[in-house]
Amino acid sequence: MFHHHAIHAGARLAAVAALLLLAFAGPASAHGDRPPPAAADSAVTANPSGWLQTSTPSGRIDTGNPFFASLGSNGRSCDSCHRQAEGWTISAAEVRERFRQSNGTDPIFALVDGAVSPLADVSSVYARRIAYAMLLKRGVLRIGMPMPAHAEFKLTAVDDPYGYASARELSLFRRPLPATNLIWDTAVMWDGRETFAPFKPPMDAGIDIGDIDASLASQARDAILGHEQAGKVPDASVIDRIVEFESHLFTAQMVDRQAGQLNEDGGMGGASILAQQRFWVGINDTLDNDPTGEPFDPRAMRLFDSWNDPRASLSRDPRDRARAAIARGEQLFNHMPIDISGVAGLNDVTGVPVIHGSCSSCHNAPNIGNHSVALPVNIGIADASRRTPDLPLYTLTRYSTGEVVRTTDPGLAMLTGKWADIGKFKGPILRGLAARAPYFHNGAAATLMDVVDFYDSRFDIGMSARQKSDLVAFLSAL
């Protein structure tokens, strides 16, 4: 029997809203009023860790592109959820600032997916704070998806604090992915649902631009029809211009507030260098899918090798010490031992109960940080044990065995209907991380330190405080 736990939804929604409101009670600027560096132009923006650079063929951001135009009925554009200064996605801090400036009427605050429920009350500023609480706290949109046809499982219970979700439409709260560094994507969207074809090697020139363009075109069309609520599909020429624009964006941290220019003294930070990064589907694949036959090299990140000088840690110059911390963090990323176990999509696929790896085992694309072949995995972010009161919880029962799983988001299984795919998501490209908090598909980690703490706990790594700090310094410099 299907049980829908929404009887006391009104009271529970108020309680959840009260918790969420504490997270953004006061207005706060996302970046403050720091002056730009001397070389700043339209391609350089501030973020909490320093300065972010976006590289384009022309050296400027073409704001005349339809990416920045409202093409639907609710005033939104692609830019509403893919902001340059936020690494071409959104940060929760910047969304809160938009709420403060507009009293919750900025186009990003739309019932279709910005609210906790499409039936939420938005009649007052206070009501809108409650309705858009998840967007304000976690920077997530509500993706409504029905249970997949012919699934290997059924939905047997729903615990939705907002009283809306059902088998007809599950509410899945997910972060908008960055609209930059896209030519290295091996799956489009967290669950890969906009991927035109499997991006698997070998491929003609290493990157099948035709498949990538088709995937991005599909994503743009669906976003305009869904997120922007357009009444009809835009002309193909409009879609082509959007894809042309976003597929030529490269974004990375250029300046660190403590370490300075990230491309000095042999450092290879910044988007201009990133744009030249070699890549092909399968490059440095952990599971030996590299079409060149080259074995996996755990040294996937080599951006700051030149800063790896133990003497710098003793320098009187704080910039030298900051660079030394970044270099140590890079070494940890590549080599810190992690016993990877219980990860569906990895341990079960390889048949190895414990994989002795490192961060680069999954983030293996050199100097980019995603997996070079589509590899959706379940690291446990959506598990019931990590559920917080602001997320719905879904109980799924397998038809063949009666097994039960409780999850806040079935992930890939919402597309495939496969029991084995429950909770699987792709790993995102890591460049530009400092600009786009919070992290994970559901915004569960407010900071990069929270991300590091999650992995330390999840895989029982036992990191020291200095190791955690160094790893955060490195991730912030990407």
C-alpha cells in the first residue's frame, strides 16, 4: 500500500521553514566591495576566495547572446541560474542578495521550480521567504519528475515536509550545474538525462563535438521550455547561438586572496591556461578505458607542482606559505590513501570490495577534475542517514526481492528505473569551485571544508586539521 505522509504538512512546513529562515535571516553581500585587480575586465569577477577568470575566444563576455535574453513567460534567462561571478551557476549567498534587493520578485524566484512546492504561498515577502527557502539556503531548484515507467521498484512511502511530492511527481532538489568548461563534460546534468549519446571511447578526435553540441542543445531547449516557461521551442538559430556561447566558456580561479596570482612562478591556475588543457574521452581513466592504452596516473592534478617546496612553509612571506599549502593540498588530492568501499557504480562494477585509491580515482581528468568517462556513482549523499528535515524522503521497494531503500533523491534510477542506479550522480568538473557554494547535487555542504569533512567521515580517512586545511586551499585555487 502507498502511504503519503502529508496529513500534518502545514505544521511541518512551518517548522522546516523556521529552521531554514535562520540560515539567511540577515542580508549579506556575496562578495563585498573589494576593488578588482589591476588587470580586471569583464571576464574577471570577485568571489570569497579571490578572483575568478572566464576565458572566451574574443576575450569578453557577449551579453548580446540569447543566453542573457528572457525567452519565456516568467522573465528568466539562462543567466538567471548561471551567473558568471558564481562560476556560471548560482551561489546561495548571491541568491539571498537577489531576494533582499527584490523582496523575492527576481525572476529566479518562480513557483515552477524555485519554490519548495508549485502550490506554495508567495503572497507576501514573509511567505516568499518560506516558499523559496531551499533556493535561499541551498541554492537548489525543485526538479519535478514522475516515477519511471517499468521501474524495478515502486514508491511505497513519501515523507515530504512541503506536502506535495507523490508518485506522479517527486520533488528532487538539485543545484544548477555550471554552464562553463562544458566541452569536457561526459554527462550532461547530474543524472545525465540530457546526454545525447554515451560519451565512451574511442571517439574520432577524442572529443565528439557533435554529440556534445546535441546534448547542450537538448538541455537548452528543455530549460527554456521548463525553467523559463516558454510557450514554444525557440528557433534553432537561437539554440545554436546559446550552445556556441556556452561551449566556448572556460572558467577557473585566477587570484587567491592569500597566495596571489595562481599563474605565477610556474603555477598553472586561471582560465587562460585551462582553455589549452588537452583532453579526450577516457583520458587517464581509472578503469583502463583510455583509448591510447596509457595506464591510470593518480597525479591527475599538476597545476601547482612548481610550488611544492617544503622550505616555503617556513617563509616569512605569507604568500609563500599560502602557495605551499595549495601545493600540499594538490599532493593530498593525488596521493592521500582512501579505501573506497560501498560505492555503487564503482566497487560493484569492478568487483573489488575495497579500492585503494585517492581523490583522483574519481576526479581523474587531468587538471579538470571530472571523470573522463561517464561514471555515475552513489557516494551516499542522498542516503536516509544524511537526510535533514528540509528534504523529502522517499521509500522505494524492489519488486523482485522486497528490499527497501530510503533516499532523498533516487538520482539516475529516475531515468533508468534500475534498482542498482538508486542514488547515483555524476561528479562535476571541479574548476571554479570557490565561486559556487554550496556543494554536492543537493547543496548539502555549505563550504569546501564541509565537503572535505564528508569524505573524511564517509571513507574513514582520518585527516589531520592541517591536511583538511591544505586540501581546502587547493580546491579553492581551482
